[in-house]
Amino acid sequence: MTDLPLTLSGARYQYAGSREWVLDGIDLDIARGRVTAVVGANDSGKSTLCLVASGLAPGVIAGRLEGSVRVGGQETRDLKPFEAAQRCGILFQNPLTQLSGTAPTVWEEIAFGPRNVGLDVGDIVDRVEEAIASLRIEQLAARDPARLSGGQAQLVALAAVLALRPACLVLDEPTSQLDPEGTRLVGEAIRGIARDGGSAVLVVEHKTGLLTEIADDALVLDAGRVVSRGPIAAVLADPAIVDLGIDPPPAVRLARALEHAGGSARDVARVVAAAESLSPLAGAVAR
């Protein structure tokens, strides 16, 4: 049996010094070319799931892990941090936490990872140029990374992750600091790295409109447990998610508003279809 890029089985995690399980019995498989979204209220365990799935916890962040977490077919507890990083890239909410702080230009910042894993110069150039083009940040290539806005820094941090071409990619609120245009570019890049690059992607995101455009599947976390999972459209259309602190996608909210106003099923379907067809990533700009 071929190992999937990312597999969690009965994963439980508690931070050092705590008796509480922040994650409690997580089962998750993501195949190549698939995007799985994670939604839930604040403190439901989403960011911890990202740390555990990428191998940073407990590899770098101290804590107790039970169950199995496999990245690229290997248990993360058996991998050194740099080995886990080569198998699974991660993007944090705050890009300043992962920019190297040593590169004089954005171009060299994006090249930092590929250079450190020993790629030859030609391959490094190809990867950096491809990552820059995918996010359309050519105008930032010569800039000082220390002089970027929060949104620009987020795009650069994502480009640096993409340049490593990881088989697995974990994204924790990748559009939190981005305007609508930046959100659209990131959405397109995520979809491309999965469907064209063949990566397995786990993405935590509050913008459910964006998730309906880029994700295949979703799971809902509540108090560290998975309480719902399935195809993205079905999960986000479930009325129960509202009680868990999750905003439905704009099209779902619109359909419910029309239904409450007495609109016919045909009218609801027509208006929702029109809303969803505004652009390939129309929902990306709405929360």
C-alpha cells in the first residue's frame, strides 16, 4: 500500500505543562492533489492541528503526542525538524515568524529554502521564478523583505514555501493579512499546487467562500475533536456549523435569506448560481 503524503490516526496532543488534550483523536488522510479545509471556532484546535500535521509539534514545540502522524510515509516523531520541513511545508498566520531575516532581497528570501537543501543553481532559479510568477509578485523580487507590508510579506512567505515544492503543504490562515486581490492570488496558487503540482494541502481558513472554491473536502473541529467531515459543499451547507461559530459561505447565506423571505426553490437556485458564477474565485473576497 502506498503511503499518503499526510496521515493522522488517533492523534492526540497536549502542550508541555498542560493536562488538557488540545487535539483528541484526530483521523485524517490527504491524498496527492487534494485540498482539505479545516474550520472551527477560535480555540477549537485548528492551529495546533497544523503544528502537529507538519511535524513541528512535538518536534520543535514541546508536548505529548499520542497516535500516529505520518508525513511522506514516515512518523513525524522519527524525523528531525529539517527532515519534516522538507516533506511538509507550513505557512503561519504571521509571515514575520518564518522569513529568514538574513536575505537582502525578496528573491533571495524565496531561494533560501531551496539553497539550504542543496539544490543546484539552475533548479533554484527555476523554482524561485516559478513561485514568484504563481503569486504575481515580480515587482517585489528586488525589495528588502524587511520593508514589506503584512500582505506582501505573507505572499513572499508562501512563495518561499512553494519553492520547496513540498509533497504536503499545511496553511494556517494563509489569507488573514491579505486584501481581496491577494486572497484571490493565494487561492489560485493553492489550487494550482494541489491539482497541477500534486501536493496534498491542509488549509485552515475563516473565509469559507474561498474554501468552497479551492477545497475538495472539509472537517469541522470543536474542542479538539472532529465533529463533521465530508465534501466541502456539504459540510459548509450544514446549518449546524453556525452553532459552532463558523460563518457559512456567502452563497449559502444568500440562499437561506431568500428562503426566509419566501422565495421559491427555483428563484433561490437561480440567484445562488448567479452569485457563484461571478468569477472563478468570487467567494474568495467574502467572509
